Amino acid sequence: MRIGKKLVRVMLPGLLLASAASAATQGKPATVKGYVLDSACAFTKNLKKPVSRDCALACAKAGSPLVILADDGTIYWPISDTTPATGQNERLLKFAGRRATVSGKAFQRGGSRALVIEKIEPEAAKK
């Protein structure tokens, strides 16, 4: 019986930690509204919105990853959930320089946030 209690005391924290890590790797459902712009401008120019659609498209076509700048200032890196991973620029190009509503699974690690896109559409016009 002593071995059983000792084993539980040793293994329980590890199982709880593994369970928490597993939940974190599954992502949380999220819907984000904001601008689709190139990552360099989002960081180096501290833009709140793209300079223009043409600029965002030119940067994306030159290889700059597109990101989603949420209304609260959070930058989401669009990622794939496949292995090997695939870039998401092609999927985001038609939204570059524009506002979009993006739904999917959000992940956070350290100070970074990422989003596996399940649905993306132009943001509905405000009435």
C-alpha cells in the first residue's frame, strides 16, 4: 500500500502537468476582428492599420508574412495545424490591407499568439 501512495504522489503532479500541456496545445476557440497586414509594418512601423491595400499586397508578395492585427492591438500569426506546416499568405492575400473577421483556434506561447484559421471573411459593414 505504501508503494501505491508513493507512486500516486510522484505521478499525480506529472499527470496534471501533462494534462495542462495537452489542453494548451489544443488551442482555444476564438474569433478575431481586425486588419490583415504584413508583419514587418505591424512591428517596425507600429501601424494601427495598413498604409494601403497595395502596400500590404506588395509586402506579402515579396515574402513578408501577413498577420492579423486585432482591434485590441494583439498581433496574431496565422499558422497551419498540419505537418509539415504551410504558409498562410496565399489564403490571406484577398484580405490584405482590409478588415476581416477570423475564427479558429488560438494558441499562446510566451508573448506570441497564433491562430489556426478555420473561417475568414470580410468584416461586415457597420450600419
